[in-house]
Amino acid sequence: LLGAVSLYMLHIEVRRRMGAKWGAAFACAVHLLGAVGVYLGRVLRWNSWDLVVRPWRIVADAARIAVDPGALLFVAAFAVFTGTLYAVLYKFAVAGKLDANGRLHHPDEGAKPV
């Protein structure tokens, strides 16, 4: 839950600075990269310390995901799962904060559209 709240805060900031499409693209990229990280850690059994000790081996394993149908399925399914959960959280979080044009109002800025 803490990760979703953190992503929400970053998503809102990217949306405020660059627009709704970039904010959505940012959130999708985070879910995709997170799914790759989960695959590397849970399936291939890499850990964060290995990134310091053997970075090129991890990069090579991450690149092999693109040609492994089973890995692609896992990554896609996990990204869709976490993305769907985040989308529900996001919808509840922004409910009532959108104006008639679909622009998000930041709570610190009162009625000024973001």
C-alpha cells in the first residue's frame, strides 16, 4: 500500500508538470519495471545486492525476458494485476478532484487546475 501511495504522489506530480498522458505513461512504466523486478527476484532469484556485484548478468537476464514467452506472460500478468489495483486506488483518490474538463485539481492549490 505504501508503494501505491508513493506512486500516486509521483504520478500526480508528473501529471501536473507534463500532462495527463505523461502521468499515465509514467505510472504504466513503473508497473512494467516493477513486474520485471519481481520476475528477476522471485523467478530468477536475484536480489538487490547482486545488482551491485554482478550488474551485467542481471541486465542480460532482464534482456532475455523479451524472448522468453513464459517470462513475458509473467511480467505482463503481474503488470496488469498491479496496474489494475493502482487504477482502482487512483480512481478513488481523484474522485471529486476533476473539473468539467477532466483536469485534476491539486489539494494544495485550491481550485487552480493542474
